[in-house]
Amino acid sequence: MASRLSLKYGQRLLFALLLALVLFVLFPSISEAHAVLLRSDPAQGAVLSAAPTQVRMWFSEDLNPTFSTAAVVNAANQRVDSGNAHVTGTDPREMDVSLQANLPPAVYIVAWRSQSADDGHILKGSFTFSVARPDGTVPQLSGNTQSGQNLQGGNTTDLVSGQLDAGTLLSFIMITLADLGIVFWVGAQLWHTFVQQVSEAGDAEQKALEQQAEERFARYLAIPTLIVLLLANLGILLGQALTITAGQAGQLPATLVKLAANGHFGTFWSMREIVIVLAIILAVFSLLNKRRSENLKGLLSWGNLLLALALLIATSLSGHAAAVNSDLLIFAVLADWLHLLAASLWIGGMLYLSLAYLPVLKRCTPIERARALLAILPGFTPLAVAGIVIMAATGPFNATVHMTSWEQLLNTPYGRTLDLKVLLVVILLLVSAFHLWILRPRLRNDYKKYVEAHNLLQASTETEQEPLDEKRSQPKAQVRWLEATVSRQGATLSRVLRWEPLLGVAVLVCTGLLSVFAGTLQPALPQGAPSGAPAPTRPFITNVKTSDNKFTVQLNVTPNRFGSNVFTVTVLDSSNKPATNVGVVIDTSMLDMDMGTDTIDLQPDGKGHFSASGNLSMGGHWQLRIQVRTPDNTLHEARVKMFTPF
């Protein structure tokens, strides 16, 4: 009965996880990849007839103003900006830098560094624009000109080109160690809570083996894993500090404090460390207090499970999932949390099986080892299958949702790493399928035959008193043959289970590389006019009634393209005549990501038309809230959704 209940629980868990996956698919626009540069003014490659007075840049995520900055240099690598790069007060995703007056005709390089206020990741990159000569000719960069200078020494393009400098290499190692630590430790807690339920319904020998595996984890694996996890999270912060300071040791302490104390990322990074410290305290208490009551054991088990789930939540809230439109934040964090949970269920469970459970079986006979594997693996299978389904679905989606073209799979470090990760996942799936559908059924069938033959031989031995004759030697030979077969198959299954987690570790290594290579997926910035004519666009024109049906609003947005547009509104009253004694204001909001709300105050022409210039900062889906205010100070509102091409 207990076994059936635990299997039903596994089925319910699988159903709940699949339902959460459906919710994730219903909200696809939820994944970002660091604070990536979306567009700039001047645009990349723009050729200008006159020198600009400033450079404006817009990014995909809110910027941390403490560590986001930019510099502009000429072909001789001399700075030509005023040193006042800053995140604007009106838009946390915009960074501006002023230029020196009357810049001569030349090619200029803008070198920028961004730190996401949400996930803490740091990106660096550069782009160029040109000021044409009076005769219209365009200056060119020489072949040996650097593409940009580090804002504090070094080269700015390491993360963009995929090269690993010291800070980035340290970040990669620490991110990988943190991922491994989280997946293994959380996977162990899930194993103790769910897989062990199957063992509790088994016999005393199986319970003893599971208890020995749990004791081995507590004695040799739990505390070292948590300490590595604690240090790895510190290393992630140190890697960011090295990137920001370009390795200048004197600036590291102050930078580390600022990173931990500032922004959304710093808050949840601190939460991760607090959870890990609490988990270490529980692990030490469990190790020292060996004579625990059953009630205390249960409390410690559920306490560790709650800490494991809290660690996953803190990790999700300090990652890419937190850097999305606030309307989708819950679903984004849920999707990222599910991905981490899936990795813990599948890869973490395999690591626990390999490092904690299989070593305990070495003291068993081959037949006992096979019996133990056949008893424990059915309890792990529902969790592993759930993890496979969700990890296989959310992983590639989270990785590719911000890719702009299929070519990036081959021509960027991020894309090539993603290719390798997908290949490793496919191999891992095939290996898992091999032991689930081929090795284990064979072992189960032959073990069943062995048990039946062994029992028959035992029964015949107990009932017959004459000396062993040829008639009884045949069953004994069959038992020996089945015993050898079961032993060989059990050893093969053990080897597969012991080495299979290495593929999972390789997948997590690729995940760490994807994190540091995300900067190589920067979208191509809109080119300047000389690089080619923009794609043709049409003005956006529509008629809509206010929510109280008292006015009809005629809206015209020209040219309906990212950048500056002219917004024209004609307000018609109930008799379909232009209303001239009203005021009109438009609020613009980006629907694809949270970029704040801009207000455009339209000016009347006295004939019922109201117009003004306004900025649509990027292509995509927009919502316009048109407010018509009458002389009695009553507000009449209409909402319009539109798509603006790049």
C-alpha cells in the first residue's frame, strides 16, 4: 500500500510539474540575457554630417548606475567624451555620455560597460560612428586600430568576442561550481524526501542501505558541498569585481561591498548566502547529534527541503528571470525555478545515486546489489522523468529566446556552446533511456528468474534427503548461470549509473559558459543611413472610442518606426464634430519589456487636431493610453495597441 501511495504521489508531482511547464509555454516572452545594448544614437556605423554633442544608448535591462559607464575614443585611442557617462534619471535602461565640442571628421569608437541591476551580470562592448569630411568622404579606421579601450585598463571586448579574461574566467568557474553545488545538494534533499518513501515500504535490508547512504552523504558530502557553494557565491561576486576594476587589487574591497549592497542582485545574492549558512548549521547539527528522535529527524528533513527550495528561489530571483517586465515577473521566476528544480531532480538525483548510494552497495554481494538497485530505482524514475521533461523543454527555450538568428548557433561562442550543451543533453537522454528501457528490464526479468530458480532449488533440497544426483544438479547449474547473468548485468547497470552523472556535470559546465558568453549575442544595432535604406514603413492609423463612448479618437503615428515619430490625434464629439476645447496627452508603454512610461503632451492647432513629436525607443509591441481632458477637468481615456517595426 505504501509503495502504491508513493507512486501515486510521484504521478501527481509529475502532473504538477507538467502543468507548470504549460504555464511557462503560455508566457514565452520572459527570458533576457544580461543588460544587452539594443540601440544607440548615433547608431552603429552611422555617418553624420555634423559632430554630435552626446551619445545615447538603450539596454535590454535596468542598469546599475554604480558600475555602468561608457567612454568615446578616436582612432588614436584618445578620449573625446566629457567623462560624465551616467544612467538617466528618467529611464533606468538609458545611458548617456557627453562629447567634446566641435569634434573633427573622424571615426569614433564608443566603449561601454553595463551591469544589470537585476541579475548582476556585466557586459562590455563597443561600436563605431563617423563624422564625414566637408566634401562628403567618410574617414576609415586603419587595420591596427583598437576597437575600444577598457574603461579602467585592458580591452572592452572580451565578453563580446568570447575571450575569457581573468575576471570572466573566475566568474565561469564560480558559476559552474555554484550550479553543481546547488543541483547536487538540492537533489539530495529531494531524494531524502521523496525517493526514500519507496524504501520505507521495503524490507529491513533496503531501509538499512538507504540509511547508510544518507549517513554517508551527511558525513562526507553535505558540509563540503555547502562550503564550496558558499565560497563559489563569493567567487561570483569577486569575478564581477575583477571585471569592473580590471584586476586592480586596491579597488576590490570597496567594489565587493558595493556589489553586495546595491540593487536587486545584491539583495538576493545575500539571501543565497544566508540560506547556505543556515543549511551548514543544520548539517553540522545533524552530524554531531547522532541520537535524534524520529520527530527531530523529520523536522530536520523538512527544514533542509525548505532551505533547498528557498535557495532555488533566491537563485532565480538573482538571475535572468528577474530582469523582465513586472507583469511577467512571477511567470519568469517560476520558469527559471522549474528549470533549476528539474536539473536537481534529474542531474542532482544521479549525482546522489553515484556518490552516496552506489558506494554503499560495494559491501554487498552482486545479487544483493542487483536487488537493491531494482528496489531503489523505481522510486527515482518519476522524479527523473519529470526533470527530463521540464529541463529539456525550458533549457533550450531559455537559451535561445533572445537569439536573433540561426546563424548565431555557428558563428558565436554562445551559439557553439549551446550546440555542445544540446548534444550532451541528447546523449544523456539516450544513456538514460538505455538503462531505463533496456538494462533495467533485462536485469529485472533475469533476477526474477533467478529468485524463482533459487527458491525451487531450496525447496527441493529441503524435501529430498538422498544424495545429490544428476536430476538435481541441472537446476543448480541453472541457478549458477542465472546468478552470473544477474551479477554481470548488475555490474553493467552500476557502471552506467556511476558514469552517467559526468554527462550531467558537462551540461552544467556548458551552462556556466553560456552565462559568461551571453554578451556574444548582442543584437546588431540599427545601421546609419549610408549603410542602406531602411525598410519601408507605413504610418499607424486607427479610430477608437473612449471608454465612456463620449469621444471618438483618430490616431496617426508617423512614420511608425523606432525613434522619433509624430503623434497626431483628432478628437470627435458625439455629433462627430472636432472638439477644440480639450487637452490631449498620450502615455506610451513598451509591452515586450518593462521600459517605463513616457508622456507626450500634444499641442492643438485650433482646428481639432493635436500633435507632437515623441520617441518610440525600440521596435515591438506598444500600448498608447490616450487621455482627453475636458474643461470640467473630466478625463476620458482610450487605449490602443500597435506594433512598431525596427
